[in-house]
Amino acid sequence: MTGVTTRTLRYYEEIGLITPCTRISGGQERRYTEMTVARVRRIRELQEVLGSGLSEIREALLAEDRMEALRQAYRRTTSRVGQAKVLREAVEVAERQLAQIQRRQDQLGALRQELEERRSRHLQRLYELGGDSQPRGGQGPANGRPIAGEGHPGGPEGRSG
């Protein structure tokens, strides 16, 4: 139902990512609410999308929980001053979430640049060793540009010889 093992569910309970479940049959069988199942799915989604560890996921879930509490508080609040206060906090929560995503994007961008530079050095060295017809520099599928020499203009097929 959740796509995780029972051990993982117990661990999520231990570290506070999900609330403990209802136990039946003398405590041998666990029953989770639909809300908890949805939260486990959200944890898995965040792990995949953010590539994050559980501590970062906990921060994201706490922020989502806080946003839901703020939505409810906003609906209950009738004064403009009170609503403005709730909205200011919601903006702060959203800004923290955006900052977390930006940090992850920066890390991925730096990793991508490092790999592209490494690939370029390897291609240049391959050319120098005579193992390739021409240097390709940073070209290739990794950055969406065509590779010269593979049926594209500028490759061996396009040169007169």
C-alpha cells in the first residue's frame, strides 16, 4: 500500500515522521490511517524529488504541516490584522522551503558543471591520444548539444576530404 517495508514504517514512527499506528490482534498487526499512508507516499516523493535525507524531508513535512495550520488559522481569523499576521508567517515558511530547494538546485548545478568539465577533459585527452577524430569539448547529450562526427554538420560526413 505504501511501497515501504514494515521496518521503514516503524523507523518513520520512531523518528516522528508519521504518527504511531493503531495496533490490533494483540499488537501484532498495525493499521495505518489513509492520512498516514498519504504522508508515507509524500515522504517517498520528497526523497525522490529532492534527493534528500530524512532530516531535510522532516523539515519539508513540518513546513507543510505548518502551512496547513496557517490555512486553518486564516479561515478562522476575521480581523485583517490577524489575517495579515498569518499571511506573513506563511510567506516566511514558503521562503524557507524555497531556500531549501535553491540550495539543492545549487548543489546539483555544481555537480553537473563538475561532471561536464571532467567529461570535456576526458574527451580532449581522448582526442590527444588519437582515439577520436576531433575534440568535442563540452558537446554531447549531457547538455543537449549535438556531438560532432555523429551525423551532424561539422562531423566527418560533412567535411570534404
